[in-house]
Amino acid sequence: MKRIGTILSLLVIILLLGSTFSFASGLTLVSTFPEEGGKGLHPTNVVIKLVFSENITSEEAQAANKDSFLITDSERNVIDHTPLYNPEKYPNEVWLQINDPLVPNMEYKLVISETVRSSEGNTLDEPIVLDFSTRDTSSDNSGYMVLMILMVVGMIAFSVWEAKKKEKKEDATDKKINPYKEAKRTGKSVEEIVEKIEKEKARAEKRKEKAISKEEDVEPVREGVKRVKAKRPISDAGIATPKSVIEQRRAREEAERRKEEAKKNAKRRPQQSKGSKQRQKKRKK
């Protein structure tokens, strides 16, 4: 029984001590951006992010902390800023938006007053000072300029390389082969080399003519018209030829036949008339 009482007493003491510490802890700054001593901050569109250990976004806290943040440069000029809060997403944070661009390569100081108050009413134990500096943007511009120059030079070099490659390819195509040098290099006779060159020229000419004929044979495709590999009769599609088309075709064939017969008869008539004239002359004699 005494042991149980001792254990309970110890538990009560521990709870009391924990409560005392929690009440005495107060408000603390957890993290910042930029960090203390941060360098290389871009001077435009600067936002300083402060994260506290407690909620700091209530209306009472915002009103109390209106003048609790001071930003100055190395010449002690006050930098105008606006505190920004987001109770739903970032209840423990306040963002200090710098309203004007900062000076490049300049040191700045942020002083957070000990009067900064959380939504629970707790405050900081002492002021907090945050030092940071902006970077030299002139070196950035020089770097960008160097990159642009390298890019332009690379593009020009690539274009020249492509042109030379194309020129070499054309020279290799149009280059004439010396039969004597080729015969000496391969060990073949000059006649064999010449015959081989002529054959290659003939094959190249045939390929060229074939390519040209293919281009000429290609007909422009009209919209809604499908191209077929070869001509086929309409009956292959399961459709009967109209009677009017058959009659027109027969009439056309008959007209062509009569025309041919007329031509043949026209050729025979002069021969017959010439023979009759000769017979008439003989009779007269």
C-alpha cells in the first residue's frame, strides 16, 4: 500500500513539473528563411519566412505584431515590408514581403521584437536579430552573357559542321574515280575498273530515272477519292453494269467499226478507178 502511494506521488510530481515547464517555455522562433548569415539572396521579389513554435495568425496577434518587425540595410535605412498570414495552411508562420527591390550585394538586418505575441498570448524571451545579404547581380548578368555567347558560337559551329558534312557527301558522290589509281590500289586491270565504273553509272542512272518516273506517276489525291492498285471492272464489287452504259459502249464500238470500214473502202476506191481508166485507154487504142 505504501509502495502504491509512493508511485502515485511521484506521478503527480512529474505531471506538475511538466506543466510548469510547458507554461514557462513561452514563444520561440523555430526557423527562418533566409537563415541567419544567409548570403546570395536575389534582390527582387524578396519574402522573409518566419516559423514560430505557436499559432501567430489570430486577429489579436496580427494587430499586436504590426510593428514588431524591423528591416534595415547596412546604411540603417528602413525597408518597407508587409506581414502576410495564412491561418489555414501556415498558422505558425508570418511572411514579411519586401515591397521594393533590394540593393544587390548589400547587407541587411531583421530585428524581431520581444513583444511578438502568439495567439495564446505568449511572447519571446528576448529580441532576435537576423542578418542576411543580397548577391551581386552584375556577375549573374555576366554569366548569362557568357552562356548566350557560348550558345550562339555552338549554333554557328554546328551549322558549319553540317554544311561541311553535306559538302563532303556531295563531293564523294560527284567525285570521279581515276581508273589507273584504282587499278593500282586494287590490283585489277584498267579495263575491269572502267567497266565497273560504267556499270555503276548505268545503275545510278536507272535508279534516277526510276525515281523520276515514280514521281511523275504519282497522281494528286483528291479529297474523298480513294486510290486503287489497278483498274477493276465494276462487277468485281458485286454491282451490275447499268443497261444504259452497255448500250453506249456498244454504240461506240459500232461507230468505231463503221469508221474503220469507211477508211478501208476509201483506200480501195482510188485503186479501182485507176484500173478502170487504164482499161479504157487500152480499149481506145
